[in-house]
Amino acid sequence: MIACINENRGTMLYAAPMHYRLLAADKSNVKTPTLQRAISTSSAIALPIAEAYQKRFGLPVIQAYGIIEIGLPIINLAAAESHPGAIGHGLPDYRIGILDESGECLPADSRGQLAVQGPGMFDMYLCPPAARETVTENGWFLTGDLATMTAAGLITVVGRVKSMINVSGNKVFPEEVERVLDTHPAIAASRVSGIEHPIMGETVQAELVIRDDHSIETEQVLKYCRERLSSYKVPQFLHVVSEIPLTGSGKVAR
């Protein structure tokens, strides 16, 4: 990728988080001086990866929020350096809302479901057939992502509605726990999920890929999590695996 950018004097890189992870880990010290923008899409990028890429190449990662049903309505052009974990502001002509369970817009800094209105929205689903009007709510397309939005309109995705784990009534978003685990120096990748618990309803478990030439102790990893997460978010079970399954677009398969 580095050679391709430099040979063609590339000015914009449009890639997925897994590509930025690979680039940030490169040890060659070769720079990409013609590159002016590095845009990440397909899924939220972990803050440590964005920071590592910027340190390696001297360019902030600009998150963009693309979704098949609408296109690309949100991009972090204005705050990529100061808020690299945000997906940005809505583009002109789009209306962005953070909705509660009844479909009402929430006030600034509240956590709710990310919803979008605007041009270019899909007409219908093919299989099974479903017209747009039957799957939107009052004109809003519900993305399935949980997010927050500041009074200035800066949006940050915090998790997925369907992946949420309910621990004794407390909401745990796997993506939040994964972001902590992925900063551990011995962990190359992680996947967090919920499993049934007879008392708490669900509890948290994590699959871990360990970096070459590293080893982990369960208690040390749990201590690392306890220092950074609320107690109910700390995984109760850790499983070491050889790889984390990914979707075709590089997202963690859940």
C-alpha cells in the first residue's frame, strides 16, 4: 500500500480500520509525503489505531460514516485531529438525529439510536421485498448504531443496538470493551460478546488474539480492564483464539 501510494503520488487514502492497523504497524519508516487525507470507513476505528497511524505518518485519520441505504452522510472533516474518535458532522442536506426508543429526538450528549434523513435514500429492499416507507420511522432511517451528538453536531458511535449485552439491567457495548482490550500491548485483536448467566441475565466474555512473542495472564488482563472500565463491563471469561472472524468489509463478525 505504501509503495502504491508513493509510486502514483496518491493524495487520498480511503480505507477500512484493518488497513490503518496494518499501516500503523509498518516498521519500514517510509513516509507517504503526497498523501493529504486519510479517510477511514466501514466501521468505527479504535482510537489507539488512529493515534498510531498519525504518529507513524503524520496525518490524522478522518472517520467517515457510510451506509448502503443512504450513502455517506457524515464525515469528520472539521475535528479529525482534536476528536479522532468521532465520525464527524452531518453533511449539508442531511438531518441527523439521536432517537430514544419511542422515536423521539434526544437532547445533546444523550445516548440513543443514530438516525438519518436526506437525499439518496434507498427505494426498497429486494429480498424480502420491503418498501422504504415500511422500514423507516417518520422519515428517519434507523441505522442500528448507538451514538451521541454534541450541541455542535459532532457525532460519536458507541455501539450497535443488537450487540448490546444486558448485565443485570446495565448496558454493555462490546465495541467499548474491545477498544480497551485492543490497547493492551499483548493483544492483537479481540471480540466481545454476551453469554447467558442464571442470575445476571447475561455476562461478558472476550476472545483474544495474542501478539507473536507475547503471552498473557488472565488476572493481569482483568486488572487492566478493571482500571479502565466499570466492574460490570469487565469480561468474566477470556478465550485465546488464533484469529477473529471478520466480515468482507473488515468488521468484526458478530
